[in-house]
Amino acid sequence: MRRAVGSVPLLLMLFFIGHAKETRYSPPGKPKLTSCRSPEKETFTCWWEPGSDGGLPTTYALYYRKENSDAVYECPDYHTAGENSCFFNKNDTSIWVNYNITVVATNALGSNFSDPVDVDVVYIVQPHTPENVTVTVMEDKDGPFLRVSWEPPRKADTRSGWITLIYELRVKLEGEEEWEEHRAGQQKMFNIFSLRSGGMYLVQVRCKPDHGFWSEWSSTTYIKVPDYFPRETSVWILIAVFSAFIFFILTWILNLKSNSVKHCLLPPVPGPKIKGFDKQLLKNGRSEEVFSALVVPGFPPTTSSDCEDLLVEYLEVYTPEEQELILEEGKDLQEGCLKSKGSPSDSDSGRGSCDSHTLLMEKCGEGEGKEEKHQERAQKGKRQQKHQTGWEEGDVSHTREDVLSPDMSEGRVKTWPSVFSPLPQYSSRPLDHQGSLETARQLCLSDSLFPPPSTSSHLSYNAKEGLALGSGQQEFYLGKKQTHPSNPQSQPRWHLQAHSDFNISSMDRKQAASGLQLPGFRSTEYVEVQRVNQEDMVILQPLFSSSCQRDGHLQIGQGEDYSKVKGEDGDSCYTTSTAASSQVTGKPTSCAGTAMPVQEEMVLAANGYVDAATMLL
Amino acid sequence: VRQKFYSTVWVAVLALVYLDFPIRVGTAAICAHGQECHAPSLADLFDRVIQQSSRVHGISSELHSDYEQYFFPSKNHIGKRKCHTYSILTPADKENAQRLGREELTEVILRLLGAWGDPLSQLHRSMTQDQNQDFNHYSSNKALEMSDMVHELRSGVTKVAEKMKLLGVISNALGYMSSPESLAPSSVSSSYERGDFNSIDHHDLLYCFRRDSNKVKNYLRILKCTTLPELDC
């Protein structure tokens, strides 16, 4: 019965419960502790999440147990921290103690316990955000930078060492997405470099204890960087300016030295130069003169040429004893003259390339060279009708130079081409017809003061000597006497032999016994000095070879005699006519090879360019 | 014969002289010539000690989390067992810590460090002997390192205490300097002596040590900041 009676309330209860279920009443759902946090390691707060309330007003209670204690305590403060929270104040908070916390939800129909959570306050510390974040722009030698400073959150007691915080800040430009984060450690200040000029920056700071959770980011601090000229750009500008400067200098230098650079990179191809080509004349614009200078009389050979034409003709000079001496002296004088004259530079770069005379000189030495020169001179002289500038002194000088050059020294070889020196040289020294010889003579005389070279062989065949037979004979003698002793060495016997192509096949280098000896002068020596003076007078000192007989010599009586080359004969002989002033007696027009005395045949050939190959004497 | 005698005497004397030299080795300063040799200041000592304690705590945290992940993913409390340093009274909040005073605080630190010397070496031994090779091989090295560091830390804190005494910061009333083992609870030590550690024991031990190392670190910081208030604090 009792059971039956007792079961009635149960039944009622069940009925009500059943009824309640129909109206969705139920015990509360299970709450859940979401998190517990301590801002300063002195207090902490726990939050929970309520479950379903079951349709009925539900109350929540939090109970906790401390480690190694069985006492259960209820939360002291449900309100300070807000809804569904429990705040443990300082008195209730123990560090390094394990809390076992449970939340209970209760309503009319029942209660529900949450899962217990173990909490050690040390490990749930999450401080507040740092405070008083200040950002200032500061100047440095490299540019401006930001100085960020802050203070720990108010409640965190770092001064006593109870809590230790480490900080972190982040920066970004306005409008960017990515933050740039920096760890600041325990310091409360940080510098940010490499700023963009004129940019607006956002700065935030947060902190964290040694073992705990990061705080929230502080509120954003805005800072604007003033405009400045970045140093890096200025450095680049400096570099650019510097390199441009260097580039300009290099260009300028290159420009200045363009010639030498061109020379270096593109060496000029040597080409043939035209002898007798005068640039000056060309520049002056008188092409006729230029071309006329180039014209070589007798080329191409118009007349019938026999083999003899190609041969070098040598003039045979017949000299008596005196003449020999004179000649010898004259040679000295010539040497002297020539020596004093020096060797004008020849602008002909092709000199010596095809010049067999030069080669020969090198081979055979002085004597040969002399011979060649004489040969050349002979030929040239013959050709020089048209060469105006036959100055005595020029001739003399040149001849002498020619003569002297081979025997002076090797260096004298270059005087050989002086024979080929351009005409202007001659023209530069216009001489009177009358005074030419004298001046030449004077020159020679003056030159004779110079000691002739003591080289072994020097043949100074001085046409002047021949010329100066008359009046100047004395001088020559003087000269001779002067020079004679200074010429101890014997002269080699030199032969001018006819040979083609200007080659002196053989040279007799025998040295004469006496100092001044013109060995073989009579028979085998051919001296030919020719020149054309101003008035188209070829002064010849020809030695005619027997083969082709030319009249190239002038009979020069006493003093200066020069014969004019009047013209060419049919058999390519030069007809010579003596100058008026000269006392030349006759005009030997015979092509017979007469040996003219040296003095008579003071033919000083001054020539510009003579094509010796075609010179026929 | 006389000459022989004298020569032997000379040799003996020389030998004695030269042998004496190594005996009378003087201690030379490590600092080179011209360099002033300073003993580290109190601030330096504190910094070193605090760094060391921080390192110790870091390793212990790592080991503990490793154990938790490996063995007990859900377990996060010690259970019923107490830490063997439970008997050492330690301040549990800031006020108590500040109320304690420097001398006592130093003493607490030294006690804690002393109480952990043996258990850590035992832990290391136990770990190396454990059959679970993969995990324990990696962890036993850490345990060994931890054990060594605790020993060093203890000697360091001792030096700090001596320095403080020297400077007059703390009085000479501090009596605790030796025999920390006597303070360990017998129950715990007995269990250690038993030697039958298992993983649960490891885990509990590590839990306890992690906490105690944190205490040591915190107490040292408080000690430093109350003794030498600087910008760091």
C-alpha cells in the first residue's frame, strides 16, 4: 500500500516529467569551461560556456579543489568578470598550485557537471596589452628612423621581478597587407630603420610572459615619416655622375689620340709614294706644277732604246795629276760640304725599298755608294733639263752629300736619297746664276773647314773643283790642302761601272796608296755630277762610257763652267751648252765619250727626281 | 768516493728543486697580461644564474610535454601522488614571496635545487634503462642535461649567496648551505630508492620538476630585483 501510495508522487512526477518533455523542459546541458586566464599572475578568471538550458532557468556554479586538498570551494565572484565567469581574486589565487575546476549547471529538472579542468595559474598568464605606445621620428646620419617606446601593462608587476614580460611589435606602411614583426625581448624601446620617405606607418606592440600567452595587439599608432632624400639613391646618383664623368674623359682622350689609336688598331698600309710629289703644291692648288714635278723627262722612253739606254752610263773623267789632286781635295771638300749640309730628310717613305743604290751602299760600303751616287747624278743631270731648280749649291751640296754620304758612316747612307730630294729644296734656295757657283764654292770652302770624316773611303769628287779650276782653283787647293792631310786614309778605288738597274756589280775597294788618289780615275772611274741650275742648265760632269756616248760634259775652262743641256739628241744625248757666265769653251755635243777634265766637267747635277734607269749618258 | 757522494747530493738537490716546482704550482689568473681581472659582479652572477634556471625550466617543460603527448594525451594533473618537495615551504604568491626576505628566499631556492639533484640522476638512469627505446633514448639525453644543469645552477646560486653575504646584502644568518637531502620527504625518497620507476613515475616526476624549476626561476628574479633594482626589472 505504502508502495502504492509512495508511487503516486512518483507517477505524478513521471507524468509531469513526461509532460515537461513534451514542452521541452529538460535538465541543463553540460557546460563547458572554455578558458581560464590570469592577467598578472595574481588573479585569474575562468569562463565557461553553458550548455542547453533545457527550457528552464538554469544556474551555474563553479567549484574548485586545490591540489592536495579535498576541500571544495565555490567560486567567490561570479560577476566581476562578466557573464558565465568566475573571478579569483588575490586571496583566492595560489600560484604553483593545481586547481581542479568544475562548473555545474542546474535547473529545475536537474544539473549537469562539466568536465573538470586542471589549472596552474603560472601557465595561464595572458597579460594586457602594453600601454603608452609612443612612436617618434628621429634623425640619423643614414636617415630618419622610428623610435617606438612603450610601457608594460599597468597591472603586471615587472618591477619586483614577479613577472617577466617579453615584447613584440609590428610595423607596416599604410595600405600594405603584410606586417613586419620584430621581437624586442625585455626592452621597452625599439628602433625601426629603412623607412620610406614620406610614408605613413602603423605600429603595434604586444607582450607575453616567459611561459604564457601573447597579449592582444595594442591600438594602432600612426606616424608619418617626413620627406627626405634617401642616402642610397644619393649614392647611386654619385656613382652615375662619376662614371659619366669618366666616360666623357675617356671619350675626349680617345678623340685626341684618335690618330694614334687608329694607328694602333688599323695600322696604315704602306703604299707607294710618289717621288717628287709635293703636297704643298697640291695644297696650293696648282695642280699643274704638282704634276709637272712628277713628270719625269724621258719617261716613257720615246726614242728607240737599245740596251744601252737601260744601262747606267758613267762619265769618264779624265784628269791630269792636278786635277786628280784637285779632285781629291774636292772630294774632301765635297765631303765637307756634304757633311755640313747634312742630309735633308726625305719624305719619301719608299726610299730604299726599290732603291738598289741604297742597297748597294749598304752592301759595299761607302765607295760603292759613292759610285752609285755619282752614277745617279750623272743620269739625273742629264735629265734635268726641265728641272729648274738646279742650284749650284744645291747640286754641290747634294752631290757632295751624295758623295759623302756613303763614306761618312752608315748613318750617312740616308744622305744618299738626298739626291732624290724634292725639288723644292732646290727652289728654296734660288741662286743667281752667277753667284751660284761662287756660293756653292763658298759653301764648299766653308765646308772644307770641317774635317772630313776619317772613314776609310771617301771619295769626294767635287764637281765644284772642276768648276773652280779657274778662279777657285786656289781655294780648292786650299781646301784640298786643308782637307788633304785630314784624309790620311786612302781612298778606295772606286769604279763606276756601267750596269743595268743601277746595280753596281763590283766595286773596287782597293785603297790607293797615297792619300788622295783618284785611282782609275782616268780609265775606269766615272764621275758624273750633274745638276740643273735655275736656268735649266745642266751642269754636267760626265764621264762618258764608251758604249753610249753622250755628250754630257761641259768643258769648263776655268772657274765655273756649267753647260746647259739643250736638248736631247736623237740618240738621247744631251747637248750641253755652257752657261754664259762660264768660261766654258765649247759645247761638246758629241756623244763621244770624251773624258772631260774634272774641272771642266763640273757638272753638278742637281736634280729632283731623276729616273736613273732611263738616264742615258 | 767523495766526489760521487757530492755529485749525488747535487743531483738530489736539483731534483728536489725541479720537482718542487710543479708542486708549487701557483694559480694564474685566466685573464691575460694587461687585462684587468675582475670577479663577476653580483649583477653578472644573477644574470647567469637566471639564464641557467630559465634553460633548466625550458628543458623540463619540453620533457614533460613529450611525455604527455606520448603517453598520456589527456592527462594533465599529477594525480594522487605528491611531489617530494612538498615539504619545502615555498611562497605561493607575490606577497608571500616579498614578505619572505632575501635570506629565506635564497634558502628556499637552494633547498629546492638540492632536493632535485638525486631524483634527476635517477630519472636519467631509469630512462636509459627503459625498454621503450625510441622515446627514452631521446629523452634520456635531455634528462642527463637537465641533471647536470641543476647541479651547476645550485653551485651558481651558492656563489650568488656568498657574494651577497660579501656585499652585506644578506646577513650571515643563513645557515642552510649543505645537506639538502635531509629535507626530502622520506616517502618520496624511499620510492626513489626502490628504483622501480615506470612511465607514470617519469611523468609525475617531470611534472613536479617543471613546477619547481619555475619556482626557482621566479624566486631568483625576485631576489635579483629586490637586491639590485635595475631597468631590467
